[in-house]
Amino acid sequence: MKNYFVDVISDGICMGNAVVLNLEQKNSTIRKSVAEEKNKLGNAIMNSLDELNSISKNKNEEFIEVHKMLLTDAALKDELFKEIEYNGKSAYEATVCVFDRYIKGFKESKSSYLKERYLDFLDIKERVLRNIFDNKIDYSNFHNVILVVEELLPSLLVDFKDVKGVICKNGGFTSHAGILCRSLDIPCVVLKDYDIHTNDEIIIDTRRQIVDVNPSLDVINHYQEILGKIKAENFINSPHPGYRFMCNITDNSELDKCLEYGFDGVGLYRTEWIFMNSDRPLSEEEQYNIYLEAVTKMNKLPICFRTFDVGDDKQLEYLHVDSKGVRNYMNNPTLFESQIKALLRANIYGNMKIMFPMIETKEQFYFLRNWVYRLKEEMANDKQIEIGMMLETKMALDNIGDFGNVDFISLGTNDLTKEVYNISRSDNISYKEYLDDLLKRLKPVVDFCKQMDISLSVCGELASIREATKGLMNIGINNFSVSAPNIKTLYLAFNDKLKEEKC
Ligand code: PEP
Ligand code: MG
């Protein structure tokens, strides 16, 4: 546990794991023939340009254009080649020598603006050298990264996809990377001396001007809380016309946040957690009290209860389950009935929705819905209630046309992606690997729901990823449900989409 006092380039609070980058390249003075060295350098420049072109397809950062201009500058190329041809240097040495000359010139400039521009040359130098050595690292799978670097180079922010914060030894307020950090809302600080290693847990808090290295669990919990609040508070009650932002919860204690953060209702109440928190089956009365408290607290805002979804990693001590989701209801009718009755009784405002998990066939869905209707009739309950399903099995996805008569559909992307792409939920697979394909598969579902006037939402974790949510919005989904702290993602994706539409 260590604390450092820092200078601030970009404000904010973040938490993540250190990735310490040493920009020193291994020295290489072994020189082959002039032609070979020129060829090596020429190829490295071409590959660097290719990299920048592929980045600029996705990102529109101004510095990329500047770097491309410099790399295609004939005079600069000439200088580099002359070092090989007339001064006996290798491709590596020529690159270091020419770029360092420019870097020195800019660093010595009187103008603070020009002073900072040396970073452009440093950045290109590093990129060309990486290409000379062909030792590029694929950073795209690193998550929650706190970059720890000598110099803050804009390209690093682009190479890493999930940078939460930056600690650099040298950096300036007006540097491209500083500007980029501020526009990306990434905290960035300057720290001259430190003892930080890759994978260390890091907290950056620019309000207190500190960096915490491997903080205690209490401190981590405290910051998790703060981060949740900050994320949400910035966006509380911002208008989002045409969209519904709902909250995922597992028990009533989360309802305060749901209301505080300005959600439009509860989109997914994972009721199995109520059962899992008990070592015996809860009675109808006990359940009723819990559901009633939730309904009352939400004060007429819509609230969607998912009937208990046990199985796999969610097991009940007192219940034998050998499959996941709906099949358990046929095997445990008493528990299912107690839940449905308790829910129906708690539906005092008629704003309740019930949905069934892991539905595979229309027969399953209609069987369960009729079961609910029968109980409702027996109870002489006349309150309005919507009954829908989670779309989270491949079989249901492939047969979406069978479900034209459901009240609503909620996409469970966690299980759906697991089934469609045959991956385990604990695998560390990036959503990027399947997002485009998934969006293609989901578009017919969106069209079908529009055609049949069925409300469609997403309640899986994909809606907590800005880029994925924007993709889902782009195919026409406008109803999302996420855990409370992730409300920020929804607003960010919503703003991205608005910006795109204005362009
Ligand atoms: C899902 O599968 O996407 C989902 C929301 O359900 P759970 O994560 O509870 O299985
Ligand atoms: Mg699921």
C-alpha cells in the first residue's frame, strides 16, 4: 500500500490495474547492407502508416492526421535514408538519430505549445521502431488499464481499448494526449518517481491529487461506491427522449439507487437471489412482503420480475435442480406457484411485469403464461399484468416467429451469446469478437417485434458497454436495463447516437 502526490493533467477518479510500459527499445546497431536497411525502414514507415489508417477508420483523432502527414513528409524520409546511406547507420539508428534531433529541437523551444509538440515525434519514433523490430503487442484484450508510462503518447490511448487512467513521468497540459485524456474523460496525472509494477491495483483521485498503489479493501470498496455515484450523478434525470433506461436488481436494497439515479423503472429483478439468500424455501407470505415493498418503493414505475432462474452457477441448497430456468418450474410446481401468487398479490398498481427465463419453445411460454392466468383467475385478481419472456436461448432466437403473442421480450445477451457462440460465461472473451455478428442476428428480432408491436429491451451485460449499446441502438432497440452504476453507459451511448444523427 503506497500513496503518491501527483500533478494533474486531466481530472477524474478511476480504478484499475497498472500496465507499466517501458518505451526503451532494445538497441540494434547490427547493420546489414544499405539496401536492406533502407528497405527495412521503408517497410516500417509503410506499416506505421497502415496502422494509423486503420486507427483513423474507427477514431477521428486529430493527432492521427498530424502523424500521417509527418510520416509521409518527403524531407523527413530523405533525412532518414541519408543517415543510412552516408553515415553508416542501421534503420534503427537512423530513426533514433533523426527523430531525437527533432525532439530535442522542440523540447528546447521557448514556446510552451511547440515544446509539447516533441511528443508527436516521440510517438512516431516509437511506432516506427516497433515496426522495425516487428514486436507489436496486441493490447486490445487488456481491460481496466491504468497506463504507467514515461511519456504520454496519444497512440497508446488508441492502442489500448480500455484505458481507465494514465500515470506518466513527463506530460503537459496542452499535449495531444492530455487533450485526448480530457475529451475521453480519462484521468491523467504526472508522477516523477514511483515504484509501480504491472498488475498492481491503482486508484487515481485527482480531487485529492493522489495515486494509491495496492490500496486496502476498505479503500477499494469506498472508491467503488464513489465511482458508482459519480457515474450516475453526472447523468441523473438527463432527458433521453425515445429511450427507456431501466435498472437490473437482485434485491430491494438496490431500489434506492435505482430511484436516486433516475431510472425509468426496474427492467430485471433477478428474484432467484432472494431464494439463494435463504437456506429454506420462502413462504408465499414472505415473498409477498418483499415484492410488495419493491412495488411500493417504485411508486407506480414499471417493475419487471423475472421468475426464479436457478441452475448452473445459481444453486439452491433445498431444491434439486438439474437444468436452468423454466424446466425447474414443472419439477417444483409448489415453489413456482408460491412465487406467482405472491407476485400477483403484490401487483397493487397494475404496473407489474413478469418474465420467464431460458424459454426455448412457444409451448413452454404459453404453458407458463396459462399457468399464471389460471392462478390469477383462482385468486380473482383483476389487476393488469404483462407477461413476457427472456430471449436468451439459441432455439428461441432461431424460432423468433413463434413468439408473436408475447407481451414483451427482454434480450438476455449473457446466456444468448454463451449459447450462440459456444462460450462459457466465465471465459474472458471480448464482445468485439461477436458484436457485429450478434447485431446481424438480432436485427430480424427487432423487425419482428416492431411488426408485431412487442416491446423489446436488452437486460444482459452487453448494455453496459458503450460501443455495444450504441450498436444495439443503431439496429433500433431503445429500451435497456442495466445495474445502477452503469446508467452512465446508457447516456454515453445515447449521446454518441445523437451526435451521429446530427452529423
Ligand atoms: C442474461 O442471460 O443476459 C441475463 C440477463 O440473465 P442472467 O445474467 O441472470 O442469466
Ligand atoms: Mg440469463
